[in-house]
Amino acid sequence: MPVSRRLVAASVLPFVLLLSACGGHDPGSESEATAQNGATPTATAQSGILDQITIEPARSSSQAPTLKLPQVPLTVAQPEHLVVEPGNGAPITADQKVVAKYLLVNARDGKPRATMWADKPVTLPIGQIPQFSPLIGQKLGSQVLLAIPASTAMGQSGDEKLDIRPADTLLYLIEPISATAPLKEAEGTVVPPKAGLPTVQMGETANDPAKITVPDSAPPTQTVAQPLIIGDGPRVVAGQTVRVTYTGVTWRDPGNPFDYSGKQPQGYAEFQIGTGNLIKAWDQHIVGQTVGTRLLLVVPPADGYGAAGSGAIKGDDTMVFVLDILDAS
């Protein structure tokens, strides 16, 4: 794992959401990706039980609603959904991240387990959560009610702290507010290359590694963070989850990337930044950059893996990365 010091799950989702889809990708790991960016709405059987749930108040921009159930416990054998009220905004697509108001109720007792409403909406990567696929194609401003068996949402262990048992049914009331699609590559103002630094030629596709050429000189002894393109998106702040594509080589052997994001099925990496879980150079120098930026990082051992190295990276290797910052949330 050439970037992460240890395997750490990173997610834009609260813990009480669908844990089967919450594992963040750790750059350089060989684990299977769970992201399904081409996801399409899943057909669900409808028992009619959701029509019997009353939502009070019917619609409010500020006050979180409550759900009145026809009976407790209420259970469904498989996921169901109901469009309580259609919206009039743009349709939601699978590649978008959706900012939404969100209420989670345990249908065993009808009590809320999480409320993220007007003052703290949640960001949902819809295409990565199969159980939320009924939201794909719905218009912004809709109100959608989902019923999902807890075993499907959270696995067979449930969650003792939240008093969620595997046999429970979870009710999600979701109101999508806005939606954005992460960039596919860096976009912004091109910065003229600086003399004495490695040069970069991006791959033919986003999944191909970049070609990095280092100068015929000793590597710098301090970390260099040089934007090649300055994006015009928001600045990355510590604690956010960022999405990047990247290629990493050593100064010693620049023709053989030790890692690149195109090796992963989803073609990108997502992780929490600025929290001490990544090598120092990434944690310090991605924070403060803007979304859309292409960043060249030259990383001496002190800001990478130190004298111990890591895998193919020797203790005295200087690493060189080029990475595109595609999203931060």
C-alpha cells in the first residue's frame, strides 16, 4: 500500500448507512472494489405496506419529519420503495453524489436511529449503494421512502450500539437537495512546467498510468508540491473524503510505476485526507489544493515511508506522484 500507512475505511457516509457499501478504497490495495458506478435502478417488489406509513409534517424545509407506522414491528422480506412526492428538479444519475435530507427509523419500534435534516444533510454516492438505486432517475426535490431489511443494510451482526438487529427492517426517508458528478480528470488553468522538476505525460485513458520522466540530477531533499493544473473547484480541507486518480514512481526507476489508480476496478481512489492515515506528503499537500487540480508531488523518504521503505519502495527512495483531485466532500 504505497500511500496509506494502514488500511483505514474512509467514507462520505455516516456509520448508520449501508455498511456493505461504506468501505473506502485504500490506494494500492488489491481488494475488490464495491463501487458500481454504472448502477441502474433495482426492481423491487412492493407489498403496499409503505403506503400505510404516515409522514408528519407532510413536507417541511426545516423540521425533520416523523414516521407513524401502521404497526410495530413492521417488516419487509426484501427492499421496497415508495415515491411519496415526485420532485421537479433534474433527474439523478448513477455517477452523481447526492446531497440529501435523511431520516433513518427502525421499524421494529418506530423510533429514529439517525436524523440528518436541514442543518446537516448527508452526501450519498448513489451509484455505490445498490439498495439506494431506486433514487436513480428520480428528480431532485423528490421525497422517497425506502424499506430495507437490516441484514441487507448492515449484515448479520446488526449494530448493538444503535439497537439494530439483523431481523429488523430499516426505513429511510430521503429528500435529495442537489447532485454533482465528480470530475473524470483535472480541469482548470494549466501551469507552465518548472525547470528541474520531473515532467509528466498523462496516459491515453484515465486508467493508463502517466509517464513520469525525472531529470538527470539528484532528487530534492524536501517535498515539492507543484500544481500542473490549478482547478477552479472548492479547496480541500482536512477530514474530507477525496477522490483522486494517481500514478506513483520512484526517482530511481521512473519507468516502472509501483502503483497507479487505473489498476483498480473503479479507476480511482477515495480516502479521508489530513487525518494522519496517509503518508505525510499526501496528508499535508493535498489539503489546501482545489478540486480539479493536477498535482506533482516529489516525496523524499522522510515524508513518505522513512528508512523502512514499503514493498518495492526502498528506504532511500524518493517517490514521485502525479494525481488529479476529482472530488472532495
